[in-house]
Amino acid sequence: MPPTHIPQRIIPNASESIPVRYFSRRLAGSAATSLRRDPEEKVCIGLATKRSATGRIAILALATVQGIVAITVDAPGKSADMLLYDQPFQQLLLRDDEGCTLAGFDMARVALRIGGDLRIPVCAVDLSTAFVADSRRPSRPSQVVAERVYQAVDRAAVDSLWDNDNDASDREVCLRAWLAACVAEHSAAALSKVVRLDTRRLQPREIACLAELVRQTCVLEDAQPTETPSEFTRSTVTHDGTLELQNARYKTRVRNTRQTIVMTNDDGDEFVGEARGAKGRTTNIRFTGQALSGTLQAVRVVGRPELTNPEKAREELLLLLLQGKASLHAPFIRKLWFPSRSARLALDDHGSPCMHMPGLNRSQKEVASRMVSEAALVITHGPPGTGKTTTIAAAAAYWDERDLPAWIIAHSNVAVKNIAETLCKKGVDFKILVAGEFHFEWHEHIYEAIQQKVLLSDDLLTLKDVGATERLLGGSCIMLSTLSMLSNPTMDKVGVFRVVPLERLVVDEASQIKIEDFMPVFHKFRKTLEKVCFFGDPNQLPPYGKDEVPELKTIFDVEHAKESAGFLDTQYRMPVPLGDFISRCVYGGRLKSEHSVKDASCVAFVDASNGEETKSGFSWTNAGEIQTMVNLVKTYYKNENFCVITPYDAQRAAIERQLKAGKLPWEHVFNVDSFQGNEADFVLVSVVRSGHQPGFLASTNRMNVLLTRCRRGLVVVSSRSFLRDGGRNTLLGRLERHYMDLKGESAWVDWKLVMQGKADLPSALGPKREKSLGTVLPRVHGAPPYYSPLSAGPTKAFDTRSLFPPQLPKVETRASLLAVNAASAWASHTSHALDPSPTSPGTPTSPGPLTPTDYEADFPGLPMAGSPHKQAAIARTWAPHSLLLKGEDILGDGGEIARASASTRAQNRMSGGRSESESTRGTHSTYAHGQPVVRRLEISQQQIARAHPTLGTTVRDADANADAHLQPTPRAKVLSVSLAGSKQSYAPRFQARTKGPATSRRHFTHPAAEEARNQKANGMLAIQAARADKKSSANRYM
């Protein structure tokens, strides 16, 4: 095939047209032969690759100064393994003698790609580090070309060839290889002394592991934006023409890097510059062209961000491994990446028994005991609010007492700060290292409580020797920092790790850190590191880029380490109803809740039906939700400990602006991705989306973080229609259905009522609420949904026993449950309101006296069978508005199956622990031998209606009848409906039998205590009802 030509104007004294020959991968051997026709000829060959969107090699370019060959590697539907049989091609990649030099930029990555994708060894020179003393500071291609080939080269044009690897054109890939050949040709003598990179120094499985690391890294880099808008508050042009920019947000600040800064004025004209220094909130920008004119309106940073310290450490490790200066034999690298059978077995060692650590629950003690044991690796799952920080603090206190060095790190500065505050409360001596650029003028206020423990990275620069470092640390053996700080070269220069060696490493937020990020750390501290403890929650935020690279792994994805992982099983942050929901839907029911708030009113939904989602760049906003959020803060929560969380950054910025314009607290607005590890009393959530697509809401991990930040109350602002359409299958949609089952229509509040101040929200009554509504009381946890707390009735001081004088004859009743099929259910709307039968001491079949719930305490004459979430039933009369079940399953709260059966154990509980022979019915008791067990179920009308439409209608009708307050009824109606078979009739049947003298029974609704009627009036009305019923007692039942 005849060659094509590509133009080049980078090197003026070279040919402006370079011939390029294209070969398929089947002809890679022919391509190598055509590149070097004379085997004896001395030649320098440049090598470059282009990646596909998946990170695999798409094109491999080889070049000399005279010409280029391009080999297509990643053709769809074909295997790259066919290149293994092209011997000339393989020999070319391995040849390293006086006659041939293979070179390229960023060669460590290129060699590992070839070794991983093609399984061909490579021996070559890395031009990025060949001419520098510090391999952590590689040169840019433009710098190398300027120093070695042509000094006046257009540096921007050279570097642009490497900007977008997977989007690069064939011309750009070929020019990369050609420029590498030019540099090698002009530096042959210098390159002869440079150590070669050789993949044969590694084992095949090590190459495969590192090649996957490189692939994932490259895909993540491609996902990074090439332009980032910067928010600023003001700008000033100084007398020397420099622009002083006052940054508004730490996340979008203009950093002191080599990226290009583009500024736009009010006329739309653009001006280009570069950073020349940054301190605190101020960045100095020097214009590289025309100076700014007019008023600055927008600033954006163009180009990929520079590598962070951990990323530089990773690249250096890859280089050293291929140069033979490092190995992957560090103990913890072998344990996690290349485990032997003995290493796998060692992970099953759970350490010593639980030690005495006051203030910890059982699961926390187990984990803390393992942390201070001989176990080398400890992995712990810590769901929200389970006390990860408290557990870490307990182990840190143990090490501090014994002067055992330990480093506690996390992914974010805020997480490290939270740990520091807990350690301070525990009296642990520690020091916390904070990056100067994060602290100064940005976050100084969050360290006020621990200011005496803070050491800034800038302070380390002034230290002259290890002695000064030791004096600065003040004898502390517990050190706190971010993961990035461990790779800061300043730490090594001043001898921090010599004063406090890294022997024990505790990692919080480990579920947000890629496991590959620990490889440089384990290699660096391979001689001192003895123990590593990982804490995190794989059900919360994943590492950055998980959406783009699903194969990203954390420590919690290491298969052979999963069985030995611990689990903190009790959460103390969220109210009980919310904690129970999260436990069931996210943690498989393993998470227990301990909290003072047990009422379902802790969660409310606001229907922002006036808002629609709007695209804003790469993000979304919702104007209706923004205004509702402002009203929530202004009217309800501005004086409370609150925060606003939203999945979208554009919505965050818009809410922040509106709150600031309204002179309301605006500092507490966050994106969900930046709020993990934080909490507030009240959390206000702006969902944003309103269409048919859930977007970020489809991520259960993000929603788990969003819903688990509150300590007292959660308010969700969303479109009701969205949560029943696009958001139905999300975790938030499931929460909405759960609360509809619990509270019915009262789960939702309209946005207009919030705007008018008439809505009642968690722990915040509407200031302009309708007086006719009275005091809205939260629904008692475990109370039947048909019970209305707004009904009029007796106060807490009123003793309902006075309604039923003890001289009334005893009534022995036995409800007949008539059903079309064998199983049946009875929905009762009558009440005795009598004394519960006394309990007796515990027996082998009875737990003994149990403490009444709050609901029962409010109404001593209204006994209840135990809630499935609280306690077993005790010897009491049956509850009003309960469902009686006999051998039948019925949908309970949240779709669970609740079963009630007349077992011996249940009967013993009902009889107060007495034996069957001793069991008798107390005064006005409905419990007789063989009768069904009564259980109080959290089951709403909506649940019944969905499962059995006719039954739901019947219950609603009966519930409406129950609203007649203290109406004496001459005949008690017992409703019996069949639950068996969807084709059967559900018509109500009325039947009851009496034994002995008939007595008065009347219908009575028990309301909340606060809005009670006058006690005397209630008592007189009840007495009149009793007398009226007594007269017609002879024909009471039919």
C-alpha cells in the first residue's frame, strides 16, 4: 500500500511532509521490517499509542526521523493475540543495543499497555524522566523538544498532541512517535546511559495487575473536564498589569498550576493568562497576550489538572518497577493483590477476645479489640451513624497510653477533622497535619476547637533538621492527616516519619479510595508498617469515577478479605423510623437503631409541583424547589442546626445565591458528593429532577448518603409525580411509598402551605397554621393507622376506668370469625376500655412483666398487644381497631408478612405466664382458650386497599363510623371479612354470641391527650351511654 503523508510545522528545519504507512495487526511484522530495512543500520525509533474509549490500545505508531508506520491493534471483533506470532515486531520492541534505541514519552504507561493488551515484552527509554534528576517531576514533551531538538518550538502546539489520548487523531499519534524519534536521534549519547524500562522484570500476573491499573487511570483522566469554570467575588488589575482574582469557592479556585486561564469581559472578549502565585483566596494571574479591558465577567481554567502527590507517587512507582529499582514484594501488597494460601488463611484470624473498653457497644468492642490485637489487617463496615470515629478513638487511646505510633488518615480533610475532634474529647494526645492552602483563609474556622493540635504543611518548610521536627511534634505518637499528605515530599525531607514511624495505619472513608492508591503507600513504608485498619461503607459514596469505570475496586471488593470484615451494627444518628427503613432496604436488616426520636413524623415530603427540571451546563436546576427551599429556611429552620443537600452542583449554587440574597444562612448548602461523613439536626433535600429519568438518584449509594445525614428530621422537596414515575424505583421512591403506607396523605405537604407558613414539618409547626387544626401530634409509633390523634376525648389525667363501674356483670364473649374460606380476619371497632389483667413473674415461657409503651402509658385503660418492633403481647384486653388473625398472613408495615397464631407460648403470655390449666379469663377479658392472638400491626388503609380493594373500602367505611365521639350504640357491630382467595366476596358479615347475662358495650374512640374535651362532660356522657345500653341489653346481639 502506498504511503500517505502528514504535514508538520513543529520543527522548522525538518521535512514538512512525513510519509506514513498503515498496517493491520496481522501485518505488524511487515511494518517492523519496513521501518528498519537494514539490520546493521543504527536507528532511533519513537513509540506512541492511542487508546480506545475502553482504555485498550487502538493504534500503535513506530517512527524514525524519515518515516512512520501505524498499526491498527484494537479492530472490533478480532483478537490482539495474533500479534504474538509476528516475530519481527516483537524483536523490534525488545531490541536494545548500540544499533537500535526505542524511546517514547510516558513510557512506563505505554510499556505496560503493550504488555497487558498484547502480552509482548517491551524494553525502551522513557524520555519524560531521562533528563531530570527527580523522577517525581517528569518533563513535559514541549520542554524536552525545546531542550534537545529546537529551542524556539511552539510549546503549546507540542503539548496539545498529548491532551486527549483517546480522542487524538491518527496524525497526532504519529507525530508523537515522530517527535520521540527526533529527540532520541539528537540525544543518542545521553540516552545510552539511561536505565531502560523492561517489562521482563515483572511476573505476568504483576504486569496484568499494573496494566489494569494504568487502563483505569487513563479512562478516569479522560473523564475529567478539560475546562473548569471558576467562581470569584472580585478582581483587581495591579500597577504591574497582574490580575488579582479573589476566589469564591475552594473547590473551583484557580490554582497555581501550568494550566491556561481564559478570562471574559462584559463585551464577550477573551483574554489569556497563567497563574503566577496563589495564597489563600487570592490568585495572581499574568496575561500572556493582551491585558484585560472592561469588566471581568467569567473565568475558566483550560487543560487537564496537574497530578496530585498520590498520583505522582503512583507514576514514580511504575517507573521504578520497570527499571528494576523497586518490587511488589511489600507484605501488604502481597496480602491484597497477590495472596498466597497462607496469606488468605491469615486474614481469617479475628484477633483477641473483646477487651474492656467502656462506652462502646458490643460490635464496636469487637472491632476495637481487633485493632489493638496482633491481626495485621482489619476491615470494618461502618454504616451511617454507627460510631466509626468513636471506635477509632478507642483504639487510638489504647495506643496513646502505651506510646505506640499510629497514623490515622482519611480521603477528605473534613473526615480527618471529625476524628480529631473526637480524639480531643477523649483526651488523646495527637497532632493533625493540614495542607496550608486548605487551611489559610478557607477553612480556619472548622479547626478552632482543636487549634492547638494543628500543624500546617507550610510550617514544615521552615524546619531545618529532625530535631526541630521532633520538638514541633511535641512527643505525640498519634498523627492525623489525609492520604495525600503521606506522599508529600516535604514530610520526608524534614523527617516526620523518622520521628513518628508509620507502624499502624488507620484508614477512614476507605470505601471512597481506590485500592490501587494504597500500593505506593505500602511500598514506601514496607519496612515499618505492621498493621492496617480499614473503615468504610461500600453502600455509600464510591471512589471518584466509579460511574465511568465500573471495575474500580476498593478494599471492600477484595474477595479473600470479605469474610474477615467486621460490621458495626447499631446506628445512633437517625430517628428510629428512618433508621429501620435504611436497615431493611440497604443493609439487609442488619442495622439496629437506638435513638430518642421514634415517631414517624420525623420525615416529611413537600410537593414542589410548581417546579420543573432545567438543564444547566452539565448539571440541573429546579426553580420551584429553589424557592421552596428558601421558604423552608426562612420560615422553619433558619434558627436550627440544618443543612441543605442536593445531588446537583448547579442547584447547590442557585440555592446558595438565593439564600444569600435573602440574608439567610447560606453556608450550609452542600452537594451530596461532598457531604459524606457530616450530619445535621435537620436535613433539607432538594431532589431537582421532575421528568422521567432519575439521573443521579438512580444511585442507591448516593441516595443512602442523602437520606442518612439527619439527627432529628428530614424534609424532602420533590415532585410527587416524579417519585411515582421517574423516581419510583429509586431508594427515595421506596421511602415515599413507605411513608404513604405509614401516614397516608399526611406524608405530603403542598409547597403553597410551606410558602404560607401553614404546614407542620418535623419539629417545626407552621407559624400561620389553621387554628381549627389544633395541635398536630405525631403519630405514636406502633399505634393502628385508624387511630386519629386529632379526635376529641379524654386527657391523660382522665381515667377511662371510671366509665365502666366494677359492679357491672362479667361478660363472656367469643367473636365468631366467619369466612368464605378457612382463614379469616376480624377488624373490630369496639372497646371495653377496662383494666388490663395483671401480669405475673416470669416463667420459662413468659418474659415476665413488661414496661408499657408510651402509647399505653397515655391510655392506661387501653391495653395493646405488643408491636412487632417492640415487645411480646402481655396479659391485657384486646385493643380497639386491631386486626385479629388466626392462621392467616396479612401484609404488615412495609410489605412485610406478619403472622399471628394461637401458640402455647402466646397463650401463656396472654395469661400472664400461668399454665394452661390455671389460665382463666379476667374480668371483661376476651382471651379464652383456643381464641386467636391479637397483635397490633402497623398497617394502613392504603396497604389493605392495594392487597384487597373491597376490604380496604370496608375498613375505610368502618373508620368513618368510628369518628362518632362517645356515641352510645345499642348494638355492637363486629365486622368479619375473608382474606382468602381473590375471587371470593368480601361482603361484611355481622355475627356474635354471648354467654351469661348481657351487659352494656359501647363504641368509643380514644384520641390524643392534648385536645381532650372537658373531663366532666365526657364522664357524664359515658354514664348516660352505659345506662341507655343497659336497658336494651337483653337483645344486644343477634
